[in-house]
Amino acid sequence: MSSLQTSDAPAQIPPSSTPPAVSPKDGANSRAAGVVGLAVMCSRVLGLARELIVGHLFGAGTLTDAFNAAFQAPNLLRDLFAEGALSTAFITTFSKKIQKEGDASAWRLANKMATLTVVFMSVVTLLGMLLAPWLTEWLSGGFHHIPGKFDLTVSLTRVMFPFILLVSLAALVMGMLNAKQVFGAPAMASTFFNIGSIVGGLVIGWCLDHHFGQKAIYGLAIGTLLGGFLQLIVQFPGLFRVGYRFRPDFGWRDEGVRTILRLMGPAVIAASAVQVNVMINASFASYQANGARSWLNCSFRLMQLPLGVFGVAIATVTLPLVSKSVAMGDHATFRRTLARALRLAFFLTIPSAIGLICLGEPIISLLYQHGRFTIRAAHQTAAALEFYAIGLAAYSGIKVLAPAFYAMDARMTPMLVSFFAIGTNYLLNSIFTHWLEWGHQGLAFSTSLTAIVNFLLLYWLMRKRTGTLETTQMAVTLGKLAVAGATLAAVCMAGNRYILHGFDYFSRLEKGVGLFAVIVGAAAAFFGACHLLRLEEMQEAVEIFARKLRRRAKA
């Protein structure tokens, strides 16, 4: 067989007769993932800072519920059309275009897609603003039982809907740069979104209402638009450096454009199944206690910190590589790259998940419990975080696996899996909230269970298609991680018992010092166990760090 399968037929890629040698580019790929991880970490930390500021100023009640619900529609469309479907489909097609036809042809395709994106997303924006009452009814129908909450959500939705146009263009630019192996600037772009939304939101909010009451929440909405604009324009210098110049092109009857649109159709559902499930959870949450929407949003934001730093970073670097492997018919590299990315994602997210589960309450208390964010809100947020963290490793695995199917042009597979996952999540939500009455905790738990089911199905189908995904090595890695993770959990539980007992009544300094001590001890125990177990991913990380130190010493 000369090339990877590019249909949805259940054909296999035969395993190589000999194990492939480790590519000299593997270290470079890890360094690229490190660059993206660092940039995404900055963005996630600033995103968390934004949530902390909002919680301090507005608490976790009617105003923040309305703001989070209003941002839900444009944010969902961002994941569906921009950072989900459009980004995945465009990078896959654009990378192949560069490989087969060169830069000039790829830039022409980019002009056609940029023009189409401006036109289409402008129409979507106008429709969203007009249909805001119906969208709010669909996503947050339960808000009617709080006077004024539903109408406030509608108004905020209209203010923030143009965000989808800005972020769609930003995702397109990111795709061009990633395909040209430029990762740092696009990853940092979301940092500027957070800077714009924080600074702009606070300044405009203060101008509208010095006491940060209801009028000030509109300042946050306008700040979101400012952040989206910054996320787009900060990538322009990098785009110019790689040789791109925008020229409007309405020649959309192009094979490359048709290929992207064909990929986008299924990807609209498949690439953002987790976010669709979060949207379903939000709809269920609107019928729960006042503040449930904010508790879920704060906990999911914190859970996204390791997901963004590790899962998204690894997936971002992996997609162009597997797309190139498909174009070249390099079976061994495709399998090795994908399997290695999954193991690395698990190595980084499993300890994060264990830490969030064991230390969820003190972490939330330290970060959020101040200003108008009460002790009750902190406890409820921590309860949701513990259940969300159960699915963290699965979320990261989906981020790596799903785009690989599009690189193989097997777009129907993840779409069908996502249909099943969305249905599963809706069923579990009904069971946990209506029958078992677990409230917002049940919604977080159902999201995690759904992510695990989604990942397992994708992994099984990818292994069936490729013939092998180094499953034995994966099992060995997971076994070692289980041992190291148990060590981490034991240290965390001991810390909760002997250091963090009565945490709610500590001063902020005492909270910070105590939590820092437990986290450092748990991290040392985990990485020490990984070193003793000779975990390959641990050794690789140490080698990369040592090389960086040697280079700096010689500089």
C-alpha cells in the first residue's frame, strides 16, 4: 500500500516490518510543543485572572450567570466554525497544498478562504444579533425565573456576537502560521485577547458604573470585543514575515475551498463535541440554583488550564506533522507521531487531574474566595471541578486524535462518534440532575464520562484503521503513570489532613504557603516515581531541559 487510507472504509495500514528510528525532528517537535505550551499557559493564566477579577467584582450570581450565558453562543460558534472546524480543516488542506503545489498556490487558497470567512461570518454575526432572544431561550430558558436575568442575557448576547467574526479571522491566520511551522505568535494571540478583555472590560466597566453593578457588566462585554480584535491583529507581523499578502478573492469554486468546506461540515460537530456538551450542561444548569452557571464556568476554566497548556499545545504541533505524513504516504511517521503525542498528553494531564481532584477545594478557595465570591460559591465551584477533572486526560486525547482523522480524510468517523457522545451526555445529564438530583455536580460528571467514552471510541477506531498505535507501549506508560499517580494522590491526601485542615479559616498568606508546600511535595513525589520507573516521557522531558541548560551555559 503506497499511501494512507483516505476514505472511511475500515481498511488498515500495515505495521512496518521494523521499528522506525527516532526522527531527529522529534526533539524539535517537543521544543515546538514547549513553545506553544508556554504561550498557551500565559493565555490560560490570564484567562483565569480574568475569571478571578470578575468573581471578585461581581460574585457568582445573576450578573455573572447572564454574562457567561451571553458569551456562550458566540463562544460555541468560535469552537464550531473557528478554532474547531475551520482551523482543523484549513490547516489540513493548507499543509497538503504547500507540500504538493508550493507556497504560491497555498496563498491563493488562503485569500479565497479569508474572503469567504469575512462574508459568511458577517452574515452569521447579524443573524446572531437578531435572533438573540431565541438563542437565549434555547440555551438559558431557566433564567426566566429570576426577574431581569433573561433580558440582561439577551442584551449582552447582542453586544458580544461580533466576537465570532474577529476570532474566525484570527483562527484562519493561526492556521496559516502553524502550517508554516510558526507556533509561538499564534499561541500568544489568545494572551492578547485576555489582556484586551481584562483591561478594556475593567476600564469601560468602571466608566459605566464605579460600583461595578449591572451597568458595569456591559463593560466586560465590550472588552471581549476589544480582546478579539487584539487577538487578530497581533498575528499580522508574523503573517507578513512568512510572505502572505491579503488580496480579496471571490473565486470560491475552487477545489481547495470545496475540500475545506467538505471537511468542515462533519468537523462542526466532531471537533467541538466537548463544547457542545458544555453548552448542553449550561442549558441544564439554567434550571439549577442561582449561580450554578458561574460555578460550572469557573471550575471548567480552571480545568482548561492544564488542558490548554498540555493537550492543546501537543495537538497544535501534531496536526501539521500528521497531515504532512499523509500527503507523503509515510505510514510509520504517522503512527509514531500520533502514538507519541497521546503518551505525552497523558503524562502531562493525568497528574494534573489527580491534583485537581485531591486539592480542588483549597485551590478554589485560594483563587476565588474573596470580594463578592462567597465561601458557599467556592465550595460549589470546587465540587464541580473535582468531577470535571475526571475527564481531563480524555479531553486531551480527543484534542490529539480527532484532527488526525481529518488529516486522513476520514471525516465521517469523528462526526459519528460525536453524535453518539452528545446523545450520551444528554442522557447522563437527565439521569444525574432529574433522577439522582446531583445538581451541577452531576452535569460536570456527565461531561467527563462522555469525554472518556468519546476518546475510547476514537482510539479504537484509529487503531483499527492504522493497524497499530503502539498500544503495548501505551499500556506500559499508563501502568507506570498509575503507580506514580497513586504516590501523588497519597501526598495530596496527607497534605489535606495535616497541613490544609480548616483551610477556609486560614489567612490568604497561610493558604498560599500551605497549598504551595503540598503541591511542591506532590509534584516531587510524582516526578520522582516517574524517574524511578524509568518512564520514557519523563526521561525525554529531562533531556530537553538539560539541553536547554547546556545551550544557555555556552551562550
